[in-house]
Amino acid sequence: MFVRNAWYIAAWSDEVVERPLGRRILGEPVVLFRDSAGAIAVLQDRCCHRGAPLSLGDVVPRGIQCGYHGLVFDSAGQCVLVPGDHKVPPGARVRAYPAVEQDAFVWVWMGDPEHADRSILTQYPYHNDSRNWPHQHQTLHLRSGYLLVLDNLMDLSHLGYVHKGTVGGDATTHVEAKMRTVRTPNGVRFERWMLDSVPPPTYVKAVGFKGKVDRWQEIEFVAPNAVIQWNGAIGAGTGVLRDWKYDSAREDCFSMRLFHGITPETENSTFYFWSSANGYNQNDPSATTQLFEEIARTFEQDKVVLEAQQQRLLELPDGPLVEIHGDAARIHARRAIDRLIAKESGAMRYEHRASEDQTAPLKPGE
Ligand code: FES
Ligand SMILES: [Fe+2]
């Protein structure tokens, strides 16, 4: 089941160029293209003549032209040309979806267009700040349902097992990480602290740490589909973390931002739009590329686990699954989605339980 009344990432802006781009989102086939002024349009990928996918056609000055018999549709889905006919038959139109381009993404609203509210778009200004946060990005297709992808991001204790050789490092460090989890109005936010710990290989490669570090991770889930992450490390014992600040000018400081956009393709497959931004050596493009390659390798490791996990759960759906201490943020995230689905269906009013909040403050070093 999906939350429909929400903005979903349909593509990176730079994926939509001269050719139409066909993609399935929340189970629905859509086609993305740009009009002659460069504005983005998203239509149902089904011609209203004989049902051919419009994504097999071409972008033309008046819109998108079906590749079968040449009907042309404008950005609003209205048929504006039937080759050889003087007039367009009444009702010749296809569904158009509200779409917005922001922060290097194309966002699409898959629900009731009346509720498409631009003010609730998730903001990610770092994509527009290449001086301080140069970034690279990728679209990864996962044969895994979106909830499993979200679970993966909400429980970072997997880093020490799945990503030992990149961003993870020592497994015990992750298991023993100090954590604070706080429910937010539209999701959950958690912080992890690994003080006086051995830096993971990606961090060492980036800034050449020689000794132990104080390491942090801040993760926010904005339901139903965005995870915003800030990670870093600084030489151990500097005390900088005590004020929850860091100093990027220091040589022994590593910091990166990750954006994870989770868009269901079907119940069991997902488009994963992610970016990595370099916050430690911004003037060196090779540092940004090296970080991107490290993270790409990391997410390929997740892909292997997630796809195998999805297969196994489809094969054996009924066996028990238990919860452990690392599941707190994951449970909050799932509940945030449940609340949105419940609200959307109007079937029930979500009852908040006080036990869902774990807001006890945690001081660094505790
Ligand atoms: S199916 Fe599109 S023009 Fe005929
Ligand atoms: Fe991972």
C-alpha cells in the first residue's frame, strides 16, 4: 500500500533531456518530458488513441507525439493534433500529474491533484550549493519494496556488517553507538554518536585520519519518502561534539551529506535516488568523485541484501520477525507511514501512544 497524496521524486532533473522518459511510479506508468520552454511535464504513459506508451514517441514543439499514429499531447495532457484530421475528437486527452522541479529533482504528485501543495515539498538546498556541498548523484533500481529500503536506512547497525570496507568499519562500534531518537511531526529523527572510535575506511581514504575519531550521524526521515543524512568525524577528544558543532576548516575533519529519495515503482521494487555531497575538501573535484564512488559501492552492497531479503520474504512471508533494540527509529518510520495511509483512507484516526517516543536526552560521551 502507498501514500498517494505526497510528492515523490520521479527523476533527477538531468535525467529528463531530449527524449521522453518512461517510468512506473506507485504502480502507474508515467512519461516525463520537457515542453519547448524547458518546463517539466508528467503524463500517464498511455495514449488515448490505441493505448501505446507515449514514452515510445518523441518530444515535439507542441508537446509529446505518440510514436504509433502521431497524436500530439500538450503538457496538460490535452490532445492538440491528430495527423490528417482537422479537429481533435472530444475527450482526447490523457491524465496529467502535477510536477515541480526543485533542488535538482523532478517531483510528481501521484494523488488527488486538488491536494498538490507545493509548500509541503521536502527542501534540500545543498543540491544548489556546489561551493560548500559539491555533490554527485545516481538513480538505483532495487528489486525490493520501499519499506525494506526505508528499514535499511533507519537501522544503521547494519553498517558494521554490510559496509565493513566502506562507511561502516567496526561492527561493535555501531552496536554500541549512543543514540537519541525523536519523533517529529512528519517522521522521525535520530542521532548516533561513536566517540573515540576507529574511523571507517571511507573516512580514512578521504582525509587520512591517523588515530581514533569522534563520529556522528544525524538522520531525519520525512514521511513518506525522504531520508536526509549528515555524517562526519573529527579527531577524538577535541570536544567539538559537545556543542554539536564541527569545524570544516580543520584538517582532521570529515563531513558528508547524503540524500535518499525512496520512490516505489511497484509493491516490490523501488527507485532509489541518492546523492553524496562532500563537506571536507570542496575545492577538489576528485574528492567529490572519490566520495561518490565509495558511497555507490556502499549502496550496491545494500542492494544485494535488500533484493535477497525481498525474495526470501516473498518466498516465506509468514515466519516470525522479531524486534531488537536497533529497531526504534525503524518502528517510528513505519508508524509515520501508517499514519499517513490511515489519514488518507479516512478509515481510522491514528492514536498516538506515549511509549512511541524515546526522547530522553543523551549527552555526548555518555
Ligand atoms: S496509439 Fe497513439 S496515436 Fe495511435
Ligand atoms: Fe547500508
